[in-house]
Amino acid sequence: MNHIYASSYLTIAATCSLDSTGGLFRKASLKHIAHQLPAVKEEELYVRAPLDHPEVFGLRPPLLERAWVLREQICSTRVLHFLEDEVAWECNSRRTCECRGWEESSESSNRLKGFTNSLANHPPITIEDVGNYTWAFHGVIKQFSNRAITYPTNRLPASAAFAKSLLPIMPGGYFAGHRDAAMPADLIWTCNRNSLKSRPREYIAPTWSWASMNAPVGWRELEPENTLLIANVLEVKCEPLYDNYCLQVSNGYLIIEAPSLEAKYSSLNRGITIVDRSSDSGEISPGSFLPDYALETQDKYHVEDRETLYLLAISSCHNPKGRSMLLLVVKEVPGVKDEFWRIGLCTSYELDRAEDSWEDFWDPGGYFAYNPSKEIAEQRAFYKRFLEVVNSAERKALKIV
């Protein structure tokens, strides 16, 4: 369907209709209809009450709540939206509407479409170009994952349009929603902690893939000049369910080499502690733990209190506000030797200034809370000890499925 929408001259959208029987037209309220004022110096003046616009104020009409429709929006060169009180226009250069309250360039309103247009006659040949395209792709997947989809198994097929826009541009292969050229940084996604639920019962994708979770996701966009990648992805493989490898997969894995830290899970505070046999306490907190799903759910992905987990150091970042380290959290697949499931992401940090908060340092979606009572000196001492533990950890290659 991608080429059909891409080849259309104009896509007409019944944007405020609940279903296919809703039709296009509505009777606008009088306050939102333009009224002409008495002429002033022979000028024609019109007034109307302003509107709250979709996706600008967090409001979305029914059609724009659907994940599949984002594909159609991006592929279409021009879209005419029939809304409750006006008609809106969206094309490759801008978005606008009758009341002029929804004025945006395509680059700001849709990062993937805007960046695709800018590269139409100039395929990326630099690391910066590839990084910008990855940033745009992450932005679109964030939008996509915030929309409703009836069948979670359709997450990869529904996002295939975005993936196919990457194929002729970025080097490497495409695996379950990720480009291997962007790994391991591409693995640093998190689920919105307010939307945590159990993992889907049906297989969608490997646990390291954002598509494996039926929940809103976001990425930490690493700054190359401030980031050191610690992990190496040695191998990635996915078995497509059909001939098209942008669609559903039947299985997959990646092998990642990184400093590996043994850890324990606490169901009491839903946190993680690293096993530190050289300290008196025997454990050290690695920082904030961001689970991918509700770990207490009673299914095969359930995590027991004091269960052994493993942390894999992915990247270290240093910017003017402080330093941080990001680690994947995995657990061994029950009854299967040397295979692991991803269960979340962990972040450790050190602030350079007491007045800074971790929210200021990095908060992609309201996921973190900062404890202002913690003294900056204590935090620095903790981070120093944490780095010593990481630096002394053995590098291991783990297979995540």
C-alpha cells in the first residue's frame, strides 16, 4: 500500500470520523465560522474563535489515533483533513488549517517526512547524515507507538513504510524495527513507565526490539561528541515470517559483547542492586531502573524477588551537566542455557552541580524522578565506586532473544 499513497495526487481523510460510516462533513459551530467585520479602510476583515488543534495540544481526532494511519500520512504527498470545525492541509512542505492556528513546516511536524524531503536528491554519505536520519526515524516510531493498534502482531507490518524509507539510504540490514548500522545505540529505548503492562502473549519480535512491547516507546538520543559506546553487537539475525523482512518475524536474536555485571532484583522497591563482592554490603545500586513491562505479572516473563539478573554496559555519556552510563538489563531464559531476555534499561548518573537535577540532565518522557535530598558529594562517591565495578567487570558475549 505504500506506493499507492505515495503515488496519489491527493489523499482525502475523514479525520474526525469514528469509522468508515462517519463521512467527511460536519456542521461547524457558529463561533468557529469566519464572520466578516465592517470594512476598515476598504480592508476585508474576518474573525473566528481559535481551535485546539490535533497533536499540537495533545488532542487527536479519531483517525489520527490509529497507528496504521501514520504510515498513510507519511507516504501521502498531500492530505486534506476534514475536521469537526474546519478543513486542514498537510503536504511535504507544511501543515496549515483554515484558522491558521496549525502552522508548521513538515520538518517540525513530521521529522521523517521532513528529513526525507531534504535528502531527496542527496543520499546521506556522512555519519552525521545517518545520525540525523536515525533521530528522525526514532521520532516517528515514538509517534507510532503512542497510537492504537488492534493487533499487536501488526506493529512491524504497520511500521514497514518507515523502515522501507531507510533501506536505500542507511547502510546495513534491517532487523525487527532496528538498523544494525545504528546498534548498539539503537537498543537504548524505554517504555513509558505510566503504560507498563505484561508482555504480549503472542510473539511479535525479539525482546531487544521496541516492537516486542505493545506500549509507547522513546529513545535516548546520544550525542556522538559526548558519548563513548562500550558494547559491540557481534551478530544480529531475524527469521522473517514472510518473504518481506520488513514485516513480521518468527524469531530472532542478537549477540552483544559488553562488560557484564551480576545483579539482584528487589520486588519491594522494584529496583536493582549490583553484586559487589569487594564491598562490606556486598551490593551497590546502579541507579534508576526502567523496566520494559510489569515484572510482577504471573507469566513466563515474571521476575522473582532476589532473582539474578545481568547488566550490560552500553554507553557512557559526559556533557556539561554531568556523566551517565546506560546499561541493558537481561534475565536468563528459564530452562534454556546461554539465552537471555531483555527486561529493561538501567541508568547511572553523576551531576556536576548540586543545583542540576536528573530531569534536567535527561528526561525523554517524564520517566525519571530526582531525589533532591541526596548530597552531590555522596552521589559522586557512589558513581566513582560504580565505575570501578564496571571497569573491573568481565566482557562477555550474550545472546538476547
